[in-house]
Amino acid sequence: YASYLRSFALEAELRGPWASVGKTDRIQGWKLHISTIPGEAIQLLNCIIPCLLRHKVPCFKIARDTMTLGYLNEGELGRTQIGKFMT
């Protein structure tokens, strides 16, 4: 999914299982975790990323690829990561 971000003119930094866009200096705040399955991930990105850009959300991260999303959903990357496709 990291390479798909280029279709929105976004460059991602790959960090572990994540493709991160932007940075923040906030120490504390709210996070929204979004879940999906591999077959619906691109459709989800097509809905959410334009909204993030329109509202000038400074940063977000997504699973770097389909295999990573599968690992996240199956709990292979830890119980606390289950269901986290996008943050």
C-alpha cells in the first residue's frame, strides 16, 4: 500500500510494518485506528485519504503492503496490533 500513496502525491517513510506519511510534534492526543481486509484496502484508501488531505491531517500511517495487513489481522505482529490497518 506504500506505493499506492504516490497516486495521491504522497511519499511514505517505511518503518517496520508501517508506511508513515508526515510527522507530528505532539506528545499526546487522539488516534483513530481503522481496520480492513486486503480485498477492500485500496477502496478504503480512496475514501479516506482525500478526506485527510482536505482537512490537512498532518500525519498518518498504513500497513506497508498486503502481506503485512494479513499479519496484522491474524495477530502475527502482536495482539495489540490486530485490526490496525491505518492510524
